[in-house]
Amino acid sequence: MGATHGTDTGTYSFFTARTLATFRAAAACIVPAEDGSPGADSAAALTLADAALAGRPARDRKLLTVFLRALEVLPVLRYGRRFSALSPEKRARFLASLESNRFSKFRQGFYGVKTFALLGYYGSAGTWTELGYPGPRKDAPFYAKGGS
């Protein structure tokens, strides 16, 4: 899969300290934390997103890494600061500009980040509790076929 990267917040297989800061800042805009809800930038959500990303083909991982690096530096042209150093309002504005950008690669990159941020958030047991979801049914056909 890839090297394991240690950071001040944990050990990840896909994220490096650099890409983690960018992804975390984007995830916090996509699903912000609220009272009783940790948001998509929680440790549990980041761990799930990292595991899912680590399991993607090498080409996908490379594309997302390149996009996260571009996402981090492109705001310097507009705001004079890197993405992870922007205020939440400016981060949200910048992400919205990528979501509706005429260049498909920016839109694709944005939706890739959004997909994995949502996967991390909705895949965590804490979110299940908050939503009143008991978790995956172990009697579902997926599990009967040997899925995990």
C-alpha cells in the first residue's frame, strides 16, 4: 500500500504531515464540527479516510496527493496565504470556487476530497450514534459473502 507516516496526531498510511493538514482543513469545511458532532476533521474520521485512501490504486493516490498539494498552495495567489492557514470562511469560499470551476480537474479533485471526507465522517461509529444508526447489519448479503 504505501509507507506509514507518523504525525503529531497519529500514524497514517496515506497522509503525510503536509497532506494531512490540507485534508483536515478541507474536511472541516465540508462537515464542520458542531455541539455533539465532531465533524469530518476528527481523528476517527481522518483515520477512516486514510485507510480508504491507502487502499486505492497507486494512480488514484498520486492524483489526490497532487491535488492536495495544489489545494494548499493555490490560495496564495488569491489570499496571500496557504489553504490550511486561511480562515474557515475563506477556505469555504475557495473550495466553492473549485467545486464550480470550469476546469474539470479542479472539480474532480474537489469531489475526491469531499468523498473521502464524507466517508470518514459517516463511517465513524460516533456519527452512527449521533444519527441513531445501529451500524452495519451483519446479516446483510455483503457480510454473508465474506465481506468485512
